[in-house]
Amino acid sequence: MNENDKKLLEAKIREEIENEDIAQFVDDVCIMLDVEPPVFVADDDYLDKLGSIARFEVMESGDTRIVLKSNYSDKFLLLTFLAHELRHYWQYLNFGPDWMKEKSKQKLSVDEYNLQKPELDSQAFTCFVMRDFYGIDIFFHELKDSTTEIIKKRADELEEEFYANGERFKVEVE
């Protein structure tokens, strides 16, 4: 599929999920991950400075939160960011802060950044969720094909693990 076809498909998908209930989406993903929903905080100025629309954070107190933009209108991207950040939340709860350490985007290429364990797993989980919930594949326009293939392979593994024996989502991350 060429880039133009990918963009047309994404536009169609965005239209189809425009009516998605965000709170229900979060609840469904948390059920899938077998975690309680985290605290959510809206802080547009903070995220604008970071150039992001969502971010999982661990506070100095040890409390966790997901910071979201309150005025973000692209629901398709918002849902993908939510799935991604919820997976980081799950990683933190299951593996602790040391597993979550990663190099910043400024020190790595976009491909190197996305191949770090926490990012690779969160990107793959996002692919799996969007495929499982909506029957769509996410396109990573900014990544090399080889990086996208690694992410999609991990998404396939997650799907296989999720549906194994009909059990809840209990996945070990390498």
C-alpha cells in the first residue's frame, strides 16, 4: 500500500471512530491490561512545551498519572496515544521504574528511540489494541520499514499471547 492509500485509509478510520467514548475506551484497555484506570490530568501548556498530546508520568511522591491535552480534536490519534500511555502505566506497575528508563528523543534517531524496550512494547501494544478494537493497522509514517516490521511482529506476539487459552492479558516482556 502506498503512502497516499495509507493516508486515505487513516482518514476513513478517523471518521468511523469519531463517536468513540473515550472513557469507555480507557476502561476497556485497562480491563485488557488488568489494571485500575490511572489518574488523568489535563495540562495543555505543559504538553505543548513537550510537543506531545499525552504522557505517562511518575511523580516524586511515587504516584502516577497520565497527562492529556484537553483541547485535542483528533480522536483517532488521541486513542492511539491513550493506548500507548496506558501500556507505559502497565509497564511501570509490572516492572517498576528501572525497566522504564530510556534515552530521550533528543539523543536518538526516531527509529532508535522507538526500538527501546518500553517504546517498542508500547508501540506494539497500541497496534494490537487498534487492530483488536477497530480492525485497523496503524501506519508509522516517520519510521523506517524495518522498524515498523519489528513493532508489528511484537504486536502479533501480543495478540497471540492475549488470545492463548482465552486468558486475560498476562504478557511477559522480554
